[in-house]
Amino acid sequence: MRQSAHPHRQAEGPTVGEMVEEVVNIVTGLGIALLPLLVFAVPGAVLLVPVLLLALPLAIAAAALAAAYLLVRSIRGRPQ
């Protein structure tokens, strides 16, 4: 066995590759564990899309009214 004049210390923490491997393992495990929820998620998404499309015009109208209200309130000032 050959030794160098300057001993090299071993890295105490995990390497980047080991950390990436752990993250991939955790994400894969979560994906597999959550697969049964797909049965409920697909119908929920199908029902949610029309609700969001119906709520979008209401949200735009509310934002426009709020902006107009705040503009008028800032121009008129507060009563004393």
C-alpha cells in the first residue's frame, strides 16, 4: 500500500450523488404511494375545470370593481 506525504481526509457528509439518489428514491416512493388517489383526482379535476371557468368572469368583475372603488376612494379623500 502506498501512502502519500499528506493524508487525505474522507468527506464526512454524503456526496451530491448520494443526496440525489435519496431524493429520487423518496419522490418515487411518494409517487407509488399516491397512485391510488388518482382514482379520485381525475373526476375531481373534471368537475373542477367547469367551476373555475364559471368563476373566472366573476373574479375579473370583482377585481375591476375593487380597483374602481379604491381609485374613487383615493381621489375623494377621507371625510373629516
